[in-house]
Amino acid sequence: MTLYVRTKGDPGTVLTTVQGVIRAVGPQVLAKDVRTGREIIEGGLFQAKVGVGLLGIFGLLALGLASIGLYGIMAYSVNQRRREIGLRMAIGAASASVLRLILRQGLALVLVGMAIGFAGTLLTGRILSRMLYGVSASDPLSVAGAAVFLMLVAAAACYLPARKASRLDPLDALRES
């Protein structure tokens, strides 16, 4: 048997009173599973919360791996282009212009990846829309927030190799073969 009691105030204070009344009316009635509505809802959503937490962890791992990969690609590209960068600096390119060049190339890769990812998001969002509650399949706030965060992480991953390239000594770079 289940008894639901509706209160206007804090249900925790009313529970002891209700349990006392139940014991007074029927001492043989065992009221062992006493929960508030909030506890019942939290219990029902436990698996969903664990799933969302795991998805968040896997998303952060994917972001970390993507930023490490982007850093590796940019560092390799800068290392392969040392002579070119040295030549640019030898003929008068400023460190700031070299920094902007490398950043622009790295962020262009990220923008292409984000465009492909956005298309994939729209396609999978339609499939997953029946599992989402309170969020549309293409929630603009979520997509924009993820895009801005990804762009910030990508800018940081591109900045380190770009800074290294902008501090390159032109004579040392041109002497290498």
C-alpha cells in the first residue's frame, strides 16, 4: 500500500507527524520506505544522471585528445616549415605576422572540423531528439557554447607552436638543411 501526503511546507517536518499518526491508527502497519517526492524523482533519474556524467567525461577526454592532436599537427607543421619561416623573417616579416600566419592556418583546420561536426550534430540530433527532454535536437545555446569552448581550446593548442615559430632565429633556420 502506498500513501501520498501533500504538504505546503517542508515535507521533512511533516513526515514524523504522519508516521506517528500511522502508528497510532494501526500499530501493525509497517511504514518502512518513507520518501519525499524529491527523493523519488532523484531515484528515478539516477541512471540518467550517471549516463550524462559519463558522456560529459568522455566528451572532455575527446576534447583533450583533439587539442593534443591539433597541437601535434601544428608543432610538426612548424618544425617542417622552419626554413620557410626563417626566410620570411629574414626578408622582414615581423614576429607578430608569423604568429598570426600560424594561428590562422591552425584555426582554419579547426573551423573546417567544426563545420563537419556541426553537420553531424544536426543529423544525429534528429535521431536522438526523442531521448532529449527540455532541449531541442539543435539547441542553439548548447551548440554555440560547445563551439566557443572548442575554439578557445584550439586557439590555445595553436598558440604554442605559433609562438615558437615567431621566436625562431632566421639565421639558424636558414642554415638547417
